[in-house]
Amino acid sequence: MQTRLLRPSEDTTALEQAGALLRAGEVVGIPTETVYGLAANALDPAAVARIFEAKGRPQDNPLIVHIADLESIAGIATEFPPEAQALAEAFWPGPLTIILPKQDRIPMVTSGGLNTVGIRFPSHPMAQAIIRAAGVPLAAPSANTSGRPSTTTAQHVMEDLNGKIAAVVDGGACSVGVESTVISLCGERPRLLRPGGISLEQLERVLGVVDVDRALEEKIDDTETVSAPGMKYRHYAPKAPVTVVFGTPEASADYIYAQLGENSGVLCFDDCAEQFRGRAVVETFGPANDEAEQAREIFDALRRFDETNCTEIFAQCPPASGIGLAVSNRIKKAAGFHVIDLTEGQA
């Protein structure tokens, strides 16, 4: 298969071409504000199966269904409770996925065998235009080979999936840089399943108490059933093993410096980079005090290590608050939750 690179900036028919491919059951890489998505008709089991095949994704890992208008929800979820309405008013269109009971017309392959479905209304204008052009809701996990860092540019998608999918739409770099926040409204209380572009604090201002799933801080066994993508299995990882060092920027930098070997790599804050120059392969992902920039840069930085001879990577990590919770989660998952916590035992 030859993967077409569609550039709306050069071809005014590119988005319509993408919609036609999706209507025909093909898989297309599309831009969103979070990361690039690997899209197919969410209502077509054969098309959705092609997503799993292209990514090498486990079949029990549920997909998120993307919409371009609120009216579409009636054909996807069996209910839209007041809590969902409040979240939609506050954060849609935007980087938030809401898990609700699903309609029967959503295939089990789309929902990962569950009776629930994640729904997202992206804010990226190209994503919305492609959904409208396709005329159907789109199932779209991140457009990367399963387990690798997510893709935030069309070039990243081509690196992973060229020859495996019909097309990629080039919408430039993603503005958020980490996947959507996922919240379930299917239990007694709202539960945060994946941190993302909408912070836990923002959710709490709308909903009050929000429970936090343990998958955010520990590895989930591969035999467990999960309700959202990214809760188990190896995710976001470069080829070399990663060790996360959690603590202040100064303390974590000093600890990492003492561990460096001949083929070490360091993922660090911009502020700390000079300490490691000449001692390791250094990739930065933003200033220590700018978590939004860290979110935009983290996956690109992780991917760059695969172009080096690193055999191990040490990573600094932001505090788990605001969007820093999402960045911290992605780094820890890239490391398989292999974390050195320098704050343990401190008062």
C-alpha cells in the first residue's frame, strides 16, 4: 500500500479526499489538537479492525469515538447525564473524552469488548472538517505503532505507518501534545482514567469530587479489563529502557548525573541541560516551570532517542499537578513505572 500525504495548505480538496477514503473503509492519519489520530469509520467493524492491524494494537484496548457535533451523541451513547452536559459545556470542543454506556450500533471491536464508549469532540478545525466530510463518527487512537511515543506531526505518522494506511493529512504540529483527558461517568462517581489536556483540577471545578484511577500511578496487569486506552500495556516508550527520577529539578539532575554511563541518555528540563552536555545524549522537553511546553515536546523528545545509540535513558519529571499530571503520567508509562522517588521520606 502506498500512503498518500495530503496537504490541505496546498490542495483544497485534501480534506474531502480524506473523507472519501474514510467512507470507503480506509484508515487515515488525521491531525487533532492533542496528537495525530489513526481514524476509521467507528461504525464499520472491518474498518476499525484495520486500525488495530496497522498499529499492532491489542484488541482489548478500547478506541475513542470522535464527533463533530453534539447531535451525534444520540447515536453513540444510550444516555447523556447532567454531568456529561456540564463537562461538554465547559470543555467541548477540546481535549476531553467522556466514557458513557454505548449504543448497540457501536461495534464491540470499537469499544474493546466493553458496553461503554469514549466520546470526544476535538477542537482542531481540520479534524472537525474531516469528520463532517466522512459523514460518520471516527474511531481514532493515536497514530503511532503501538507502544511507541505518540505522534504530534504528520512526519511522525509517516515514520511509523507509511505503507500501512491509506493516507495522512498534514495539519502541522499539535498544539496540546498529549492525548485527551479521559473521564468515566459510568460509576457511582466520576473517575479520571487518563490525564491529558484538561487537568484534574479543571474537572473538579465542574464536577466536585473526581476519583483517580490507580492506573495513573502504577502498572496495570495485562490480564485486567480496562475502560480507556493507555491504561495498560507498554506505551509511549523509546527503544532504550527509561528510568524516571522524581524530585526537584536540582536534586533529580544531580542524581541522574551520578548514574551516567558510557551510552546514557538524559531527558531533562531545558534549565538542566548544560549539566549533562558532553556526558550523555541530551534531549530537552521544555523549561521546568512550563508544563504546557513540556506536554507539547515530550513525545518528540522521546522519539529522538531512537536516532541515537543510547542503551539507557534517565528522565526528569514534573510535579503531578495541572497538565503536569499528564506529562508525568506519560513519562512514567514510557518507563514502565520504573521510578526513583527522591522525595520519599521527606517531611
